[in-house]
Amino acid sequence: MRADPERAREAARTILREFGVKGAPVPVERIIKARHIVLQYAPLEDDLSGMAFIKDGVGIIGVNALHHPNRQRFSAAHELGHHELHAPEIEKAVHVDRGFRVLLRDDVSSQGIEPLEIEANAFASELLMPRDLVASAVDASGLDIEDEAGVEALAKKFRVSASAMRYRLAGRF
Ligand SMILES: [Zn+2]
């Protein structure tokens, strides 16, 4: 299977439209609950970000409660991406995500990263940092993406990590 990040972004945009999301932060928890997916927070090992599976027809998302709240939001959105895009796969086996923060490191290319993860990250990125909302926030603030404090302020507004926002602004999700 080849990754299709555009399909993933389109799925996220459809959800944003359905929800009538007009501003940041995007209410990812409410979106998940409205889709009748059970969202559970539990203290997990540090390298575990989250998991997604379907059991007896019930969708379940697990998120590591020990991580920073903004990272938990990204994990939740990533796992929602698996539910939206990869239901057949997560019905067969529990999908466990080990530290996709690795993907947020600047020096890692997308080569060798599983297509499912590329898609789930593209979905999460578009869901939490919708292109048009980010663009208008950047315009409104006159943000220079080299400006650390500015990127952090933008990340705070969208309730994502600064590294996720940096990635987004660099167009790498
Ligand atoms: Zn994943």
C-alpha cells in the first residue's frame, strides 16, 4: 500500500465541515465522542503515544495520559485518523503507536515510515491545524515562521506542540 496523505487530509476537512469548526482549538475530543468512539486516557509507558482498535463493533482510542496535553490531542487525532481511514486494519489487530514523535524530528525523512502512519499524521495535522485557519492566523499576526516565540504562540492557540506546528508551517505533514 502506498500512502495517500491527500485522501487523509480530505477526510479531516470533511469532518471539520460537518462539525462547522470555525476557529482554534479544534474540539478533537468532542469530534471523537460524536463518532461514537470510546476515548480512554491511561498512564502508559513513555514511548507509547496511543492505540486504536475496534472490538465487537465498538471503536476504541487509547491515549497516554502521562504525556503533555497538547501531545495527547495529537495522539487522539492520529488514532481517530486510523479509525476513519484504516478501519479494516484496526479491526483485525490492535494498532499501537510507539512514539511517532520520532516523525516530528527534523532529520527524519518520511522514507521507511509506514503508509498508515503517514496517513494518520496527515489526518491529525489537518484536523488540529486546518490549513485555512493556520493561514489566516499567520496572516493576522504577520508571523515569520523563523520566529520561535511566534510559532509557540500559534501552537498554543491551536493547542498543539510547537514541533507539530513547525512541521505544519514547513508543509511537511
Ligand atoms: Zn498510528
